[in-house]
Amino acid sequence: MSESERTNVIVVGAGASQEFNLPTGAELTSIIQKDLSFKHDMFGDVSAGSGDFGLKKAIKKLSHETGVQFVNYVNAAEQICRNMALAPSIDNYLDTHKDNQELVSVGKLAIANAIIKAENRSSLTIDSSNIYNRLDFTKNINTWAAVFFKVIVAKRDYVSFLAALRNITFVSFNYDRCIKQYFVNAAASYFELDGPRIEEVLDALEVIHPYGSIGEIRYSGERVAGYGLEVNVENIYNSSKRIRTFTEGVADPKLLEGIRGSLGRAELVIFLGFSFIDINMKILKPDTQIAKRVLATAKGRSEDTRMILRNQLERDFTGYNRQGGKSVEMFNGKCFELFYEFDNYLASS
């Protein structure tokens, strides 16, 4: 990729994180339904063994911090639980009930709890009990980040690698930290980096989360830290405070400016595992459309749907391709397969 100021944008959805064994939107609703399946009496006392124990303790902490009766939050949990099978996603459901602060707060706790547990089960987790443990890259061969990393480092030394990384903006609609966890650990291993240079990689990586994330990835104690938090009340509670609903994400002018500004400068835009729902497309649509090429995964979508999405992406990001030629490619495959399919183009652009 060219090495001028960030002119390439990669938009990441749940389908991309699924390659690291993180849940899709549909899987997340199922997890949350199970975690919030509390059995309780009229006073809100929850039966032992029902729902997720750590999440229950986090809801009790929320009640203590806010002064709202625990039973109110338990009732909100029950409402979320019985509707997860109907909801397109937990995010959609919380946005529908955005004026119900008790329900939104419980929903955010449930999201934080589910993502913390999912990171710990993912292929990117590292045993924090041993400082000499490293990320097992063999578990992540068939992931988009692994294939893309190979594209970036091909024929590059460390300095030019950093320059290439600084040319990319990642916009992640996921709450997890897969992008930083993989790229920082991969760079540290590949280039044999020490602490200060690991921090350089962290600084070069720009990952924007429109709806927040459950925490930061940092260099601490001679290792890359932050991914795979311990599942406890404090981490669930604090992580939930970093999560934003659809409405809260759209309402943040600084965040929107950063996203749309990067897309307004982009020559290449890549969509990975992204669902193209209207509210997310509204966040992404730049004021100017200059992209020369848009690549997008559309695995399992019908031919008619791919055509509709192609037209939308051409209109919103390329200005109907004033340069001529085919500007938008809807790829019917997995995220990592897209990088194999277009590796020559990506390496030379």
C-alpha cells in the first residue's frame, strides 16, 4: 500500500472477528440470552445456578453504585433475555429501548461479560500466568489479520512496515480488541522488538471503535497486555462503561469526524465481515467520495443483494467511479480469503 498519510481504510464487522473464534451478532444474542436467564422471586432474589454468576454480581454492583433497586435491574435482565431470540442484535435491541436506562445498563454489562469471556476463549488469548508465553500464530493462520500481515511485511523492513501501518485506518464495529492484539504481537515477534518499539507499533495502529471497546491494549510489564481480561466484577463493570449504543455512537461529533475524515481521504476501502445495516452506513458515509477501489466480503449473500450493495458502495464511496472501470468488488468468500484473492493488488497499491 502507498505510504502517504492514511489513505486506506479497513472496516471490520463481527464476521471478521469470528475468524478468531469471537461470536457473531446472532451468536452474541444467544450468549446474552443464556447469561441473563435469571430465575428470581418477586423481591428480585435470584436463584443459585440461574444465569451467569459473574454477571449477576456485576448487576448487584451497578445497583449499589446507582442506588436503583436490584429487582429493577433483574426485571430489565428478564426483558432482554426473553427478546434476544427476536432481536437482530443486542445493539439493535438496546437502541430500540435507549430511553430505558436500566435496561441499557444491564445490556452493556451483558455485552462486556460476553466479550471478556469470548476473548479468553479465542485463538488470540495468551496465558497471562507465564510472562514468557507468546501468541500461538499457528492457531491464526486462516484469519484475515494473518494473511494481511504477510502482505504488509513483504519486502519491508521495520521502518517501512511502520510507514505502511500508519497509512491504514481500521474502523471496528466490534467491542473486542483482536486487531491490536494480533498486529502488535505479530510485529513484536517478526521484527524482534523491544519495549519502546512495541509502543511505536501501538502508536502507529489507528483503530476507531464507533461503539466503544472493552478496554485498551498496552505494553506493560515486558509484555503486550489488556487482551483476555480476568472475568471478574470490576472488569465487567468498568468495561461496560466503555460501550456505546448506536445512538451514543452517532451522537459523538469528534468520533464521526475521525471516521468520515479517514474515509473521505481513502483511496482503498475494505469491508470485512460487515453487515451493511443502515445505521452503520450512515456513520461511515463520507462527505467526499474519492476511493478508487472498494473490496467487500459478502459471503452467502444473494446475487441481487450483492448488486444492491455494490451500487450503494459505488455511490457512497467512489462517486460512481469517475475514474472508469470496476471500482467495487463484492467477494463471496471469507475475510481471510479476500486477502489471498487480491494479494497482488493490495501489495502494489
